[in-house]
Amino acid sequence: MTVAQQLEDVRAQELEWTPTEIAELCESVSRAPSVHNSRPWTLTLHRRTAVLRENPAALMDHDPQGRDQRISCGAALMNLVLAVRDLGWRAHVEFGATSGLVSAVVSAGEPAEPSPREQRWARSIPQRHSHREPFSRRPVPELLREKIRDAAAGPRCGGRWVGSAAEAVEVARMLSRSAHAFHADTGYTRELTGWATPEGRKLQRASGDLRGLAAVGLTALTTHLPDEHVLARLLREESVLLVGTRGDRAVDHVHAGQAVERAWLEATSAGLSVSMMTQPLHMREVRTALAESLGTSLIPQAIMRFGYPAEG
Ligand SMILES: Cc1cc2nc3c(=O)[nH]c(=O)nc-3n(C[C@H](O)[C@H](O)[C@H](O)COP(=O)(O)O)c2cc1C
């Protein structure tokens, strides 16, 4: 081998991800939240770039338009970017689409220290999980609510807290209406029950025991639905954030997923528990009515609930 070839080999190696970097990138992406835990993406790593591609999960009854699939990809992309930053690289993101499926190429640029906030979010990735149980009655402090809303804010997307008692009543009415529709939807329940992964079956079993707001976010035939008054009370007691986007194209759904994950990691880093739901928002009329009653121009993409875990 000539000296020039040897030099080229060394340079090529310098341009590759190291095994430790590969482990962190793969682990961070696999820990992202996803619809029915389907992880509807593929990740390819090559020459200090990471390519995340939407990989259809085929949830025909639950997600016929692929909205949740793309929101899931956005959450995975957020974790990927945070992992690249945590490894000490600047992260350049380029969005694309092939045959109607979105993709994002993340390239590690020059070395750059992550900010304290990025470090905090990256460290919270392994701790983040869905908490569908009730919360304690301790309210989330206003300053923390501001930080969570700031975290959700991004390009053409943002968050809006459900605030007043009147808003809570309106939102409860819509959530109750959509939950009753899903309660009667045998196709949706069949999809959950017969779904090919143990996670899907676990979620279907869990849906029977859910109470409160979580029950209207994962409704199947066996779910016990709370009445509207209980929902309205919970909407006031728990901190409930609507995450929305300015547009409703495929890339907007990816941005929504990024926003959801940032808000979730911010909350996790402060010791809060979180769960999210999109099921009610699959009904167009619920999306429209929700935006109207909250007086927001954001297109609703996800509803997140935040609180301190109940003790014992
Ligand atoms: C796009 C999207 C939609 C989701 N929709 C719901 C939902 O409607 N109800 C619910 O209880 N959880 C929902 N989840 C949460 C997932 O079920 C959860 O992230 C997944 O099962 C993995 O569990 P983990 O969050 O504990 O890691 C959703 C997550 C994503 C990313």
C-alpha cells in the first residue's frame, strides 16, 4: 500500500463514527416514544452522517394518514440530534422525502460543546417513559410550565396550555366524544389486539385498566370511560399541553414530534411524569374544534399531560 493510500485510509477512518458513538446514536434513537411503540423508522450510519427514514408501521385503522408515524420519526430525530450534540459535534439536519416517506440526514459538522440544556435533555433520554397513571395533587410550578412550553417552541410549532375552567369544559367534551367513537371501533381494537409485537398487545391489555385522561387517550373496547365532569376537573388539576404546528404537511408532523420530545425531556429532567395522546386528534373535527375553543392558530398534533408521580 502506498503512503498516499495509507493516508486516505486514516482520513476515511477519521470520518467514520466510532463504535462508542454508534452505540450512543442507536440507543438514543431506539428510546424515542413512538405510536404503539412501533418505532416506524430505519437508521443508517455512514461517514459521520446518520440517516433516519420513515418506515411504515401499517397501522391502517389507527393511523391511516401516517400522522403518528411521522410524529414518531420527529421524536426519534430529536433524540438523534441530541446524541450527536452530546458526542460533541455540531448537527446539521436536512429533510427530504422519497415516495411520500420523510427522511432526515443528520451530519456531524465541526466539534462543538453541547449547551447545558442539550446535555440535560440528552441525559434524560434513558429516563423518559409514558406514565399513564394518575398524578399526585402537587401542581406543576409556573416557572417549570414556562420552561416546558419554551422547549416545545420551534420552527413553525409550539405549545399551548389548557388554561381556564371554560377551556377545560370544552376540551373535556371533545375528548369524551372522540373516546366514545373509539370505544365502539372494533377495527381499531382488533388492530391493537392482533398486532404483531408484544408491546402492542401490552398496550391493549393496559387500556382496560386506564383511568382519567389517559383512558381517553388509549381507548379500546374494554376501556372504562370517565364522564365529562371528571375529565374537566382533571384537565384543570393536571398540566395539559396542546402541541401544534402552523402547517399540516408531512414535515410539520416531524416538527411536532421534535417539539413533543423536547417538552417531554425538559419535564423528565425536572422530575415530572408525562404521557401523551394523539388518538382523539385523529378525528379532523376534534382537531378543528380544539383549536377553535383554545383560540389558537396552531393545528393540534398531540396532547401531553404533565404532573408529579403519585407516591406509594
Ligand atoms: C405519535 C405518537 C402517538 C402516541 N399516541 C398515544 C396515544 O394516543 N395514547 C397513549 O396512551 N400513548 C400514546 N403514545 C405513547 C406511546 O404509546 C409510547 O411512547 C410507546 O408505547 C413507548 O412507551 P414509552 O413512551 O414508555 O417509551 C404515542 C406516542 C407517539 C410518539
